[in-house]
Amino acid sequence: MNFSPTFLRYKKNGLATFDLNSMIKIKLNTFQYVITIAGNKDLKISKTYIEKLTDQEIETIVNEWGKQVVDEIKKKLIKN
């Protein structure tokens, strides 16, 4: 299962626009689920199905995903 929001039509240099895709992957295994953010090799959270994410884990996922989105926007704005 993948959560893949698409951010559409960011403006660059007046009328030029670009889109941005980012993906949070949730892999459902036999006894556990694994959450990763595409492109972030450091973030991998594995839990059994009876375990909930902690507040700290949720905060880490949101912060890392947000940082990745902002970094991608900056890269696209710098590209010609």
C-alpha cells in the first residue's frame, strides 16, 4: 500500500509550473507492517499488527516526509 500525494502546479518564474510527487510506503507483511518514505533510506519503522505507532514515530514520519517535500520543491525551483 502506498500513500502518494501529488502537489500540483507550483509556480516557477512567472507562468512556468511544476508538479511534485512524494510517497510514503506501507508494506503489509504476514506478521508486521513496515513504513518507509520513498527516497529516505534512513527511515524504516517496523511494527507488529498489535503495536501502534508512538507519538514520536508519527512526528518523525511527518517531519522527515515534510523535509523531503520541501527539499524537492527547492531543487525544482533551482533547476532551469
